[in-house]
Amino acid sequence: MDKILINLLRQFNPETAHNISIKLLKHAPILIKAYKDKSLELDIAGLKFANPIGMAAGFDKNAEVFNSLAKIGFGFVECGTVTPKPQFGNPKPRVFRYIEDEAIINRLGFNNKGVNNFLSNLVNRNNFYSPLGINIGPNKDSKNFVDDYINLINHVYEYADYITINISSPNTENLRKLQNKNELEELIKSIVSSIKDKDKQKPIFIKINPDENIESYKDIIDLVNKYSIAGLVISNTTIQRDRNLTNEMQNETGGLSGKPLFNQANKILELIYRETQGSIILIGVGGVSSGHDAYQKIKLGASLVQLYSAFAFQGPSLINRINKELVQLVKKDGFNSISEAIGSGV
Ligand SMILES: Cc1cc2nc3c(=O)[nH]c(=O)nc-3n(C[C@H](O)[C@H](O)[C@H](O)COP(=O)(O)O)c2cc1C
């Protein structure tokens, strides 16, 4: 079934194929039943997860299909990136698919329908029981990025189980500068003060890029500790291009995801886990396409794992496959539960 679907979608350019997938998930009957196993259940940041595999941000940008994604087996879904105003993004074509390499390059630039539309879709939240993350980012033409984040937090706070601050997309000019120590401290201070009087304290994550130097990651860790941020999402797409990649890929600008990102994102994950030793929550993302890959991230310190690109290449049955494989790997290592495996490889 997946093979037929994938071959059909490959007839279209990647962005159209994505839009068709969203329509199918929204309107077609969901024939897959989520695989469940007790050993995959987790309690992280006060939230209950049926399994550690989440849909990464960027797939469900407008919060249209989070229910369907949970039905096909995802343990959680991160919607967005949503910006305050609707935004077209960069000129098309802006998504490039490399089937042989199981890689994607995108320079979408936060195309989305804006936060009001996003919130109108969240009324369907009532019957959604899996944790829902909301990933937020500023508009391209914003006069003040920090104001955009605070405005978004105030809008989405009551609907989110956790919020991810996206400061790592390579496709919005100057966004990654927010990862610099001074800028990041200003941003985090504003965020912390904007939520301190809310009734319920919800976990805030910061999604970082995989292209910085070690010192910069250490600065981020210091600030996350100083201001009690729940954790980090590691990582967004990379702007680096491995020399082994095809010429085509070397030349296309944008963020690279999928298989070629796996080792690079894992290096940063491991580095940050070594520095933090479980004091903050790490969500591992980048290049996961099997249960084995997901397990590797968990052993390197990820409490939760996300994926996007492999879903586009392998289709919806991938999630149950990954979860079944995880159950076997947990057993093989003699653990009773996936949570015992977190960081066990470091
Ligand atoms: C087409 C596309 C669009 C994306 N859009 C977003 C986005 O809006 N916000 C975000 O934080 N990450 C976005 N990402 C990055 C993913 O969330 C993820 O961090 C990255 O793709 C690495 O995971 P993967 O190798 O499993 O795809 C996007 C990725 C792709 C491929």
C-alpha cells in the first residue's frame, strides 16, 4: 500500500506531493492502526507519550492533520512552524528531493497560513490525546523577532502541551543569529517573563541548528540551565554539504535533511547530553529512518525522537515499523522500558 502511494506521489514535485499527503491525511479514511506496547510508554516533562516517535515540525505547518498522524502511530506531533501573519515563503521551486540519498533540501521560508488560521484548526484538539507541540517562528518582514515569539506564545499557550522556539531555520534571514549568546539571553529572558504568571507552566524547548561550534553549544546549555528551559530539539536542517553528496545537492541552497544529516545531528546530541547528563530534556531529530536509528538517538541521550524526511520516502507504515523494532531492541538490551535506554550509550 505504501509503495503504491509513494510511487504515485513521486510523479509530482515534492511540494505538490506534500500538499496531496496533507489532503489524504485530512480526508481519506485512516486504515493503519497505531501499534502499541507498554515498553514504549514514557513520562517526559509531565506529559504521557504512548511511544517516543514524533512528527517533526514543518510537516503539519498549519495544524491540519495532527489527529491523523497520531492515528497512524506517532507518539506526539509538533505542528508549525507558525508565524504571526500568513506568509507565502520563498519563490518556488523550494523543495528538492534526492531519492537515492534519502535526502531533502528545502528553502521554504516558513510558508504558513498564520496563527489565526492555526488556532482555528486547534479546535479539533478536543479529541486528540497525544502530546501536541507547537513550533513558533517570526515573520520574515518582522521589525522585531522577539516580539513575534512573545505574541505567538500568548496566542498558542493554552493549546500547546509544549512550545518549541525555532531559532534554527536557515531560510529566514538573520534567524540563526538568535543563537548567539547575547541575543539568545535576551530572547529567553523575554520568554520566561512572558509565561511566569500563566496558571500552568508548560515546557519550552529551543530548536537549534547543527552547524555551530562547540563553544556556541556550551553557551546555549549555560542559558538553558540558567533560565530553567525544559530542553532542546537537536536539530534543524544543516547548511553544510558533505563532499560525498551529488553535485546537484552541493549547489542547491537551503536546509538539508534526511540520511546525510544523521551523523552530524547525533554528534551534537551526544555532545550536549555529555555536558548536561540528563538535567535537560533532549529531543533527537535528523536522519531517522528506522527503529535502529531512533534507538541510536535514544542511547545518545534523546528522551524523544522526531522525524520528517523518512516519512516522505517510506510512507505512513514506517511509524509502526519503527515502534515494533524499538520494542525488540529494548528487549534485546535487557531493559524493561525504553526510558531505561535513554543515554545508555554515552
Ligand atoms: C520540507 C521541510 C520543511 C521543514 N519545515 C520546518 C519548520 O517549519 N520548522 C522547523 O522547526 N523545522 C522544519 N523542518 C526541519 C525538520 O523538522 C527536521 O528538523 C529536519 O528535517 C531533520 O529531520 P529529518 O532528517 O527526519 O527530516 C523542515 C524539514 C523539511 C524537510
